[in-house]
Amino acid sequence: MKKRVSVRIRLQKMTDTVPALEQFIEPAPIKFTFGAQGWYTLALALLACALVALALLLIRYHNNRYRRFYARQLKRKESELISAKKYAELVYTSNMLMKQICAQVYTRETASELRGKAWLDFLNRQLRKNIFDQADETALLALYQVQGKTSEDEALAFSAKAKHWIMKHKHVARRSK
């Protein structure tokens, strides 16, 4: 019985203090200032994030230097060969540039072994979306046929796909042995 009485007394004392809490006194408003330490911490954190992002962008730009080089090289060769109406040579040059990139980025053995459909399948696997199709296989096979002719449209389409592949293929860092 004593415990129940003491609990009731404690509850009654607590309910007596509640009306006192209703008249809570608010402190005066604090003026806004950038002099607080939290702002300096936030500024340093944002600066650190910006520097890390900049460093990552510079690394990516540096690592993609070979892509820009080969894209410029293909563009220069394309303009020369189109003006000379050498469409088969344009397909050949585009193909050889992609072979050079594969030898550089992947392994030389991978690039040198593949031909025809297997080669185009490999190129497609290095992209998110397959871009090389049966028409491109036909254009490549026409290079090695005696009577093979390559039209301007086929050559330009293959060259455009090669440019897309050069700029968008997956870059796999080779491990040193």
C-alpha cells in the first residue's frame, strides 16, 4: 500500500509542475552570422568535395586522351579517303584503328586473333548497346574479296560506328604481369 501512495504523491507533484512549464520563457533570438565554426567546417567540406571531384575529372580526362587522339586520326583519314572516293580503304582504316585501340587497351592477343563476326561481337561486347550488325560484317568481308565493292553509304556508316565505338567503349585497366 505504501508504494501505491508514494507513486500517487509523485504523480501529483509532477502534475503540479506542468502548469509551470506552460509558461516557458523563450530566449532572445540569435542574430545570423557566418562567424560560427559550423560555417567554416561546411566550407572546408565543400571545398574538399570540389577538389576531389576536380581530381577525378582530370584523371578521367587524362585517361581518355587516347580516345580523342584516335577520333581525330579517324576524322582526318575519313576526310582524305572520302574526297579520294576510296570507300573500301575507309572501312579498312576504321577497322585497323579499332584493332590498334584493342591492342593498346585490352591485350594484343585478343585484338589480333579475332576476325569477321567474332571481331564485331567482341566490339559489341565492349559497348552498352550493340551497334555493329550484319551490314558491317558484309563491309568487312568485302575488303578481302577480289570483286568486293564497298559503297559510300556502307563506308560512312561503318566509320560513324567506329567513331562511336572509339569514344564509348569500356576501358579495362590491364594488370601488369
